[in-house]
Amino acid sequence: MNYSFEEIKAFEQERQLVQQKLARLRQAHIVETDESVRFKLEYDISQLETKKADLDKKLAEAYNLGTESGQERLREKINALRISEPMGRVHLVNCNRGELRHRFEEGFDQRQQQGAMNHYYFLSACPTQLPPSFGERMVYELLGELLDGSMNAVYCRFDPVNNDRVKLEKLPLGYSAEKSQEMFRDFCASYFAWDDKQEFTAAIAENRLPLARYKYAVLPFYIRKSDWKPFFNTYFDWIAEQLAQRPKGGPTLLIFIVMYHKKLHVEQDDKSREILATVDAICQKHPGAGHFHPLEPVDESDLGDWFNDLGERNNARIQPVLDTLVESLPPAESEQYQASKRFNMDRVEIVQEIAFDLYNK
């Protein structure tokens, strides 16, 4: 539910008064010896606790980043920052995951040195950690560096309704390995805009996967844990074997396969363990493949550093942004924050989106 700025302030003031009254009554209850008075104090305390719980619920709704009122509170704090560095699409996804980024760069360099034309990156993570954003960041940062910031040499679909970000495609996956192969052929024909008469094997032999005028091409897929099929490794072997037929000297193809496992950074069930083991085996078999998991929540300090890198040097102005984000967290995430001072990436990305929109308005 959305609340106006005035309603939120009134709730906050009322809660503060209730908290003050509760503190006085609880102290009085400790020292009071008269049973009748103690009974009255207990009743009053119970009433105020109920009122405070109601106010906490209303404020939790108001602070929720899924609501306009919650985002407006955060927007107000971010708007007070002094952001002086230019913000591009990379700033929607580049809050630090330093260790994984280092692993990706090392693997990328190694594959390039080995002359690999096809790279495969599996990203296994909980949806709350936004694994597609990590792959997207690697596209923007790594390829941007190699191409002097130009994305014109990279073939990829972008989503015009989502800040022209990399568009994630559902991995073609049917009821059998053979049906999945057929779906993959059809997908490639559409994705790369082949002529209707262009046969799949011939297109690969002519290096039309990807289109030859690009230096790089990106195929970003996703698959959910519930979509997993036992024949996946057979299907992937076929994809890798088909793409291996491309002539040397053509564009480098980067395939990202995001694999959604709910709460993977917290626990693993038997199915998740089976899937992870299968993907690890695939990566051992195919030298062009790498597996990244799990993606962990983001340290609070990383978000502060992100604002520092954008030109806001004064942490006293950044802290209200972080505090507002903390206030917006649902109970389970609030407990996580209190224990580790970490945010789920889906929360962090809302902060990044608001900052990006404010800067580019």
C-alpha cells in the first residue's frame, strides 16, 4: 500500500511517542509493588504494544521498495548526494562482486589465449542475488574495456523497456534432447535473423552464428531449477559440438546460462546438488566452460564504495541512504542484515536504478 509523505511522517512521530510511553510504563512496572497498579500497567503496556505493532506494519508497507512511497523515501535521500561521475548502463549492475569478477577475467583471458571461439558461463544462484546482472556486468565492463567502450562490435539483444539492458532469453528446452535441439535451431534462426532457407549446419559452417561482422556475440539464457531435465548434459554436449564446427577467425561467442536456484546461498537440497554436480562435470569436460556459484549478498560497505566511486566522498550523506534501505527490508532480510551487514542484490539494484534514473532524467 502506498502512503503519502505526510502520512509516513505522522506514523513515524506516533511510533516515537508510543515507544517513549512504553519505555516509561515498563520502567514503572519494574519498580511497582502494588498488584492492582501492576495489573493496570500491564494492560496499558499490552495496548501500546498492539498499537506499536500496527504502526510498525504500516511503516513496513510504506518503506517497502516495491511501493512508490518506499521508493520515494529512498529517492529523496539519493537525490541529496553529490554524484559527479557519469552514469551508464554498467552502473545498474556493477556493485562489487570482486572475487567472481576476477575469476571471470582470468577464465576469459585463458580461453582467449587458447584461441577458443565459444565461451560458456554457467551462473547458478538464488533469484534474489540477480545472477543475470553479473553476466550483464561482464558484458559491459570486460568487452567495453576490450573495445574501448564501444558496444557496436557486440551482437546482443537489448530491452528498450528496461533501460536498454541486455535481454535475457529462456533457454530452449523441450521434453527430450532431440526436441531441445530442434528448438535451439529455431531460436538461433530467429535470434540471428537468418534467411528462412538458411539451414542450421550450413549457417554454422558459414560462421553466421554469430553474424560475422561482429567481433563478439552474446547469448544470455536462463533456466529455472524446476525446468531441469536429466538429459541436460547430452543437450549441452550437442550445442558445444555444433558450435565447435564454426571456422576459425570468426567472432567470439559468449553464452551465459543463468540457473535459478531459490536460496542457493543459504542451503542446497538434493536436486540442487545434483544440478551443480552435473554442471561442474560439464565444465571439466569442455575447457571453454566455467561455473560461477553461489552469488552471495552484497556487503553494505560495497554499496557505500559504489557511491564513493560516483563522486560522493562524504559518507555522512551516504549513510541516510543505507539507513533508509535497511528500514525497507522485510523481517528475514532484516535479520540477515543485522547478522552480516549484507543486502540481497535485488535490493541493491533498486538503489542503483533510482540513482541512474535521477542522474539521467
